[in-house]
Amino acid sequence: MKLDSSPIAAIATAAGRGGIGVVRASGKDLAPLIAALFPGVVLRPRHATFIDFTAADGSVIDQGLALLFKGPHSYTGEDVLELQGHGGPVVLQMLLARVLQAGEPAGLRLAEPGEFTRRAYLNDKLDLAQAEAVADLIDASTEAAARSATQSLSGAFSKTIHVLVEQTINLRMLVEATLDFPEEEIDFLEQSDARGQLAVIVASLDKVFQQAAQGALLREGLNVVLVGQPNVGKSSLLNALAGADIAIVTPIAGTTRDKVRETIQIEGIPLHIIDTAGIRAADEDIDQVERIGIERTWGEVVKADVIVHLLDASYGPTAADETIVAAFPRGVPVLRIWNKIDLSGHQSAVEVAPDAVSVYLSANEHSGIDLLREQLLRIAGWQQTGESLYLARERHLIALRAAREHLDVAAAHAARSDQSLDLFAEELRLAQAQLSSITGAFSSDDLLGVIFGRFCIGK
Ligand code: GDP
């Protein structure tokens, strides 16, 4: 990703047709672009101006609203111009081409993925955790995930992290001040209650970690592989599980929806279900493309968080079921579902055995479905705490974990009789650096490239 500050432009709305579509430009000074696009017109900042969008030869491309946000009072912190026209792919491409052409003398170019948000970050409009929340909100597949992303975007997560950083800095300052007066070291830990302060920081960090880890579930969800013989009731079970809770599945740029993958949700946690009914045996007469698709699907099966093996309770396991079980990847928990208990006469129940947990249920009669939901949530590690959750990313969890480890080492130093205060202070510094990396106070360019590179163009 280029780091230059030349003006940029892109279509900001999703590809496809829509009522309106927006072309957005950002740059330190967009006056030359505006003069070229709308000669003689003065755009009042933050006022919608209904205007003709014209080509260089004066012909009208579209009519719409021009909106100017003067920096620093804009999304990126620079001048931002939004042209809101009709949301057709061709007309928007024509409008974008016109903007690129009009801005060419000023060095205007097409924006890279995530570049608007990256500029917002570099201009201190958002911190890194908030910038990530923009992408998470756009990609959220359930209502709970969207709500948590909004929480993070509003700065709630960042604020909590800042409080932790502040507490760590305060303790560090106290310790470092003492280092200059070695004769006072001995009593320092007692007098200042440094151990007590450290314990408070550790307790708050643990709470944040819990909220973040639960929030990460809302983001990532659980990968579930559904296997079983034809007619055991896989589709019926999927419908019963989903109920009214079918996740809002949105097409995400760069991916096409997999035929064998379906997303439902339980308590807001997305369950990505891979239905192996879509996988035909490799020895059947299949073409190259399908073979690759099958290999890819099996690749996902290996990464599954849980295998749900469906059997017919009125039959018991068949030889084919034994083959299925033999193909299960090692180490992935298995939930064995005995369906159709209305026919077999079993009661709905959960049975725990060393190799698998079994659930007896009836997809058609909806008995035992709650038990299955509970088991899936248990495997996901879901605990309903009533606390607000942060839609954390793996990066955040890793940093929180690392910070916790440094605090543990600091506590160990504090507990030692020689009271190695310099080492204590150093561990606090390392913990602080880990916490700060979450909001991006000391982030490397590589990290920024990874984070913003995953955005779509126009964000
Ligand atoms: P799939 O091929 O595994 O997806 O199975 P389906 O969901 O299509 O179900 C196959 C048949 O079994 C259908 O006729 C369902 O109505 C029936 N079925 C599914 N679940 C139950 C159940 O719990 N009880 C009974 N009696 N029939 C069921």
C-alpha cells in the first residue's frame, strides 16, 4: 500500500445496482478537483447541493448530490467529496472515470483497498481497533456481531484498553521513580502497595480478555461439519436449529458463496455449517473442477470445530456410518445425534461417552433441539455473562494474552525477596507495549498493510 498523500477516489458503495451509489474522493485540498468538476460552483461544506455531474465535454452523466466535508471535519481527516448519484454499475464507473480525469492534474488516483480508513487512522480520526471495527461492522453476519462491532467503533473497547494502559503507566512511573533512590527500594513495594495495584490491573485485564474472547466468537463463529447418511434428517435438523434465526448472510467481496456451506446462528453466534451431502465420493464420475471443490471442502472439514454426525435412532449405526466415522479427522470433537426419537421411542437426552457426546432428539417434532444448541454453545465456549462484548480479533487476544504473561512475570519479581524492581518495571513496560498495540499506538507498517489490505476499495 502506498503511503503517499495524493488525492484518492473510489466507488464507496457496494458493487451492483442500488437506489443510490456514491463516488468518494479524499485529499488534503480538493478545491482543484471541485473547480474542474463543477466550474464556477461553490460547494458549502456539509450542505447537499443538487447538481449535474457532467463529462469533460459538458454532457450530463448523472444528476445527484455533491457533499463536501472540509478537513479535518471528515471521515479521513482530509477534504472529502461525496458524489451521490444513481446506483448502477455503469453510471458509477462513468462518474468515477470523470472524477479521476478531472483530478489527474492534481495527482488524483484510484484508492487502494482500505485507504480511506487508513487515512482516518493516520489522521487520528480512529484508532486501530476502531478501524478494524469498521471492517467488522460491514462484514458482520449476525445482529449480535454488528452490535458488538458498533460498540468497538464507538470506542468502548479502545477506552477500556486505554484505562489499562494508564494504570500500567502509573505503576511503572512509581517503580521507575523509586529506581533512582535505591535506598528506598526495600520498602517501596510495601509502602506503595505496588502488588495491590498490579493485582487490580491483572483483574481488569482478565475481565477485558473474557469480554474480548466471547466477542471473538461472535465474529468468528463455529465451524460445524454435518455428516450422515441420506434421509437421516440433515436438512430437517438444519431447519430446526436455524428456526427463525437464519443468519443474515451477506456476500463478502472476493468470495462466492459455497454451495455446501450455510450459516445459521445460535444466540448470535454464527455457525458455519458444511453439509457434506454436497461432497460426492472422489471415485465417482466427477470433473476436475468438482474434484478441486471437494478437496477444498475436505480441507475445511479438517479445520472444523465440531463434527455433527447424524444417525437414525430407529435404525442404529449402519456399515456406511462406520466408514463415515473412520474418515473423521482426529482431534475434532464429535457430537453424535440420534434423530427421529419419535419413531424409536427414546426420550430426548444427552449421553456423555469418552469418544463422543450423544444427543437424542427429533428434528421433526423439535424435541431435544435445545439440548443440541446447549452442546454446540458448550463446544464453542460460550458463557452468557450479560456483559457487553467486544468483537475482538485474534490479534487483540494475542496481545492481551502476552500482556497478561508480562504482568505475571512482574508479579513474580515483586514476590521475590530481592525485589528486582528494574525487572519489575521492564515487564510493566512490555505489558504496556502489548496493550498499546491493540489501539495502534506503536504499530508497524506491516501490520497496517495486513489490516487495511483486507478492506474493499472505497472503505
Ligand atoms: P437428509 O437427506 O439427511 O437431509 O434428510 P431430510 O431432512 O431430508 O429428512 C429425510 C426424511 O426424514 C424426511 O421425510 C423427513 O421428514 C424425515 N425426518 C427428519 N427428521 C425426522 C424426525 O425427527 N422424525 C421423523 N419421524 N421423521 C423425520
